[in-house]
Amino acid sequence: MSISRRHVLLQGCVIGAGVIAAEMPGIVALAQAPQTPERRSLAGLAWNDPIVASYRDAVAQMKQKADSDQLSWVSLAQVHGLDPNTYHFCPHGNWYFLPWHRAYTVMCERLVRSLTSNNDFAMPYWDWTNDPTIPDVFVSPTTPDGKPNALYVSDAGFERTWPAGTPMPPEIVGPDVLQSILNSTTYEEFGTSRPDGQDSLDPSWIINQDSGTQGVLEETPHNNVHNNIGGWMPTATSSRDPVFFMHHCNIDRIWALWNLHNQNSTDSLWTDMPFTNNFYNPDGTPYSPKVSDLFVPENLGYTYGLPAPAPASPPAVMAMGDKVRTLFAASKPQGTAGVKTFVAQNAAQASATASKYLEIPVAVDATLLTAVARRRPASSGTELLAFSQARERAASGPRALAFIRDVTVSDPQGTMYRVFIDCDNLTPATPVTDPHYVGTFGAFEHGSHGGKHAKPSFVVDLTRAIQRVHGSSANPPARIKVQILPVANQPSARLGTAAPTQIEVAFVSV
């Protein structure tokens, strides 16, 4: 029996106990176009690898230029933010987050090629799921041959605070988090939803419009890795830290992985939005792609060596995606079959604090809760499933999502916000291995940019926690207690608070 290259690659990306194995350099090489530079994982790349050396050399050159020079490191960072409290162009908390940062990373990649005359350069990525410590080539002030290391941050007051050699916690970058991201069935669940009220292609919808609902990709690994690293990274000028582009290159790679089996949004308010004069080419001319110009990495001059996308999703995934999409629609249709929502207000505007978690009970239909609790699990915990198989199983039964709306946060740089359900003995010491644990979100500087909607919203999937907590219950309750618990991301961090306006629990079935 002949086996296609696509079959080999996709079966190699397996999920077992949430593990996604994507390190297949020999087979991946078969899928890439030889003339297109391939973005590689930083894992195993030595300090003098041509890819690392080119990036370090280019960063050093840019740092030596006057700040006013368009090709300086400061000018490049100002494309992302003018200062630690003001955005320049970059969107967060809306559906332009992924394409904008893809174009920004491409811009930097092209600058490196031009400055180093290395046309084979492709931006490496920091795969924090498989290698959760900050890569070694970024943590020493000098290279092994005694020269200054331009990838090290020594700016006074903006030194990284995350200890070298300490892994990022699995609750923000682990295999279960990656599995949850890749199981998203619609772009707005995967890549953050549209800003509230968007009705045009006016560029003001790109920036200072952080009123979309953040999914797991943005709210968990993206936000928390920024905050945990410290220094420049939790600020609007986070790209002053050279590790920024390694982090965002991995975010971009995950988008490419998701696109193997999922279609991007076709809404023209997304696809047709131009990033006019947001970026520039190495020769100083404007680079102004629109969103739809950014869908195919190979058309932008790089590849991850992935196979061609699957032609269509399985029926169960498409049906689930259609239902979930209604939850993110500009105007939610009433009475959509298979979709039922329940809302509870945080009437007293109570906050989750270091000394007291916030609990908001949401009255729900016990029949719907029972259906979710007793559905077949997405994974047995030990069973090996191909990625596509696991994704289809995750979409084949009823789901429950919680939308944590309009959250007022304080001191988000030092805080991770854990979500639990129905945990009667919840304390700061409750581990993320507890059956009641749902997930962890972070907030990336949303409260200080003066945007139209400076209170971020988040969505978390309650399905697996409901199964664990209520799966064996004879009579599941007609309510879910959603609990938010702030925890410090480092021992010395200043712990923040969170106060949502409301929590909406949605049940979706196909």
C-alpha cells in the first residue's frame, strides 16, 4: 500500500495524553519547497548556527543605529508600540492580532536578510511546548567566544525577570494547552473575535479596539509568556526584547498548524482590512498588506515545512464550527438550534483577589449540563490519537464554553488568572491537576492603552472539567459556579485582581 506524504506527516502529529509531537525534521524536509527558507525550532541550534548568528548580527547592527534611523532596533520596536504605555499600530484583543503580527514578523525577517546578506535566513521559533525554558542563546550577556550577545537584554530597568533555566509552567504552554488551541473549530474561537460593533474597514478598528473575545491562543500562551518573561516583554514595546520575535514566530507556526485542518474567517471585515503603512521594507518603502495577503506563509517567503491543508473538515467539525461561530457573531441570532446561553452578572463588581477568589454562580439547564458531563471524553489520557482524529472527537459531542466578559484587571504583568468550576475547597494551593481546574488566562497590558474598550474578555472551554466533576453524578446541578483565582507568576511578583462584568455559559451541540 502506498502512503502519501500528507498521511505520514499528519499521522506523525499525534495527541497522546495531550501530547502533540511535531519534531520530524527528516519527513518535514520532504514537504518543503527547497527554494523557500524554512523556519526552524531554536531547540538544538548552537550560538554559532548561521540562523542564530544572522539574527544576532542583525539585531546588533540595528541596536548600533541612531534611534531616529528607520532601520534601528528602536524604530522597529516602535512599529509595535511607541512607549510602554501607548500602542503604535499593533492590535491585541481582536481578530487582527494574528495577521498583523505575521506581517510584523515577516518585516523583521526581511530586515535580517537585508542587513546580513543571508537570503536563506528564516526566523526561528521558540517552541515553548517542547522546550519551555528561554533558549540558551538569549540568556548570556556574551557569546562563548567572549563577544557581546545582542540577544541578551541589559537595558536598565527592563531586564528579564524570568530565571534562566526555569521552564514556563505547563498550565500556560503545555501539551494540553496546545491541544485545546488546535481543537478550536472556528477562527474567532482560535484567533480572537472581532471588535464589538465593527461595521467598516476603517483602520481605527485595528488598534485601540481590544473588545474582541480572546481564545486560548492569545489569552494563555501569548499573554502569559509575555508577562512571565518580564522586562520589556509585558509592555507595548515588548519587541525591544529580541526573544519577542521567537515567541511570535511560534504563535504564527501554531496558526499555520491550525490551518492544516481549518479555514480562516471569510468575513470581508477581516479579510479585506489593509494594514496601510503599518510596516516598511528594507529599502524604506511602505509594506501594506491586507489580511487576505497573509494567509499562505510560502507566498511571504518562508515555510514551516508543513503539508498542504486538508481540502475540507469532517462534518462533525464543520457543524460544531457553525454553531460556535454564532456565539461570536456581531449580532447573536436568537433561537439557534443547538446553542443555548445562560448569563450571570457580577452585580456587586466583586474582584478576584490574592486573599479571596471570585465565584459567580450561573444558573443553567441541568439537562444540558448532564449531556456534556456524560459525553465521550476527547481523550482517554493514554490513547494515542492522530491530530485530525482527536480534533474530530472533540467536536463530536456537546460542549460548554464560558465567556468571561469585560474584565477589569490590576497588575496583570505579575498575575496568572486560574479558572475553576464548583470547587468548594478552592485555595491558592489548589493545583492545576485538580479535577475542577478549567484553564489559565492572562491579560497583556490591556488596561493602560486608552483603547475604546480597555476591559478584555476571554473564553474558556468548560467541557472537560464538567466531565471530570459531574460525569459520575446521578443528578448534576442546575448551576455552574465559575471561579477565578489570581496567582503570582513569580515569587516576587505583585499580584493583581480581576473583576468581570458578567459570565456567560454557552452549551453547544450538533
